[in-house]
Amino acid sequence: MSEKILLEKTYVFLEWSSVRIAKFPKDHKYTLGNRLSNSLYDFLEGLIYLYGDAELRGLRRLSKKLDIIRYYIRLSMDLKILSIEQYACAAERIDEIGRLLGGWIKAFRSKKDFRQGADAEAQGDPV
């Protein structure tokens, strides 16, 4: 269930970010703006691919992608492209997305560990 919430929160953040990226000054719109926009789209696509068919490696890759997005947002504020208020709003949304993704990773690990333990038990191996 949290995966669906994560998808929705990411979609809303992408929508919010797209409006701000469209207002980036020309000297940053086609460099930082494109990188940020592409990273956000890649993140959303990655979530969609993993939804219902998650793998730990893919989830970790998305976590790294989210770290990159964090730095792009921070750089946008440092370059005075985003106001401090816009940065704070973006950071709050990214943190929430990160917590949801972290929860998904933790739940996935627990299921994986549980399945490995059950398989070992079924074979008579001590866990």
C-alpha cells in the first residue's frame, strides 16, 4: 500500500517541480533544469517499473537517484534559482518520499529474510 502512496507523492512532487523548473533562468534551465527534470522523470519511471515487482537492487538505485535529486534542489537554492521557502517545501517533500522509499526497502528486506529463513527451515537447515 505504501508503494501506491509513494507513487502519488512522487507524481505530485514532479508536477510541483515542473512548474518551478519552467521558470528557471535560461542559463540554468537547459543544464540544471534538464538534469533535475530528467532525474525526477527517471525516478517516477523507476517506481512504476518496480511497483508490484520490486527488487532490492532497483530500490537501492532509486534511493541513490533521490540523493541526486536532493543535491540538484539544493544547488538550485544555492544559485538563488529557488527561494528558501521553495527549497524548504521541496526538501520536505523529498524527505517524505525518502521515508516512504526507505520503508519499502525495509519491508522488502524483511520479506526476503523471512522467505530465506522459511526456505532454510523447509530444507532442515538451522537458520
